[in-house]
Amino acid sequence: MTSKEILQTYRKIAVVGLSSNSNRASHGVSHYMQNCGYEITPVNPNEVEVLGQKSYASLDEVPGDIEIVDVFRRSEFVPDVVDAAIRRHAKVIWMQLGVRHDAAAKKAREAGLEVLMDNCILQEHMRVFGFGKNPFAT
């Protein structure tokens, strides 16, 4: 799938490392995606609620389906995130700018997940849809 197809197909994003600090990239990116119609689920054991949504300590605790796992953690933490995403039958692992782990990406692909590395979901959304456009609007 292309990034455009991913962003058009999936609307549930679990953001691993989402911070309530509005100065953090994870917060700004997630706020933007939420405003574009995506369902954001914070995954951060140090948060109770972010962007009006309950935060979960791990992907394993998130109720319901997870489609995109957006990773705002350092690269050394990616293998554990990928393992959890595989257990949860996520569809996509999206590693933000500066985050890449080739072995974990290979494992995710072998399990059938789409993988993007070192790529900002906000920048990609803006590139393919334009600023603040909702790809789900009819």
C-alpha cells in the first residue's frame, strides 16, 4: 500500500509515546491527525489522558481494533512495539522521523503489516491531501 492508501483506508491510530505536553512533536502531530478525522488512542504509561482520550500503558491494554501504530519512541524500543502490534493484529507500523529499526520492520512485514520508517505521518498527510483535509469526508 502507498502512504496515501494507508491514510485513506485506516482511521484508528494508536500513538505510542503520545505526550500531553503541547510542545512535543507527538502532541502536535496527533492533534493535527485528530482534527483530520482520525481516531487517536494515546499509548503512554506516564499519561492519564491526552487530547481528550484515555491513555493506555501499552498497546496490549488498548480496547478494540488498532489499525495504525504511530511510534514516537526511540529506535531501540521499536522491537517491543512491533511485537505488541503483531499480537494486536495492527495493519501498519509507522515510525516517525528519526525512528527506524530494520530488523523490527522485517519482522512486521513478515507478519503482514505495512511499515513506514523515518517518516512523519503529518507531513505525509499534508503532502498527499493538503493541509487539514479530511480524507474520510464525502
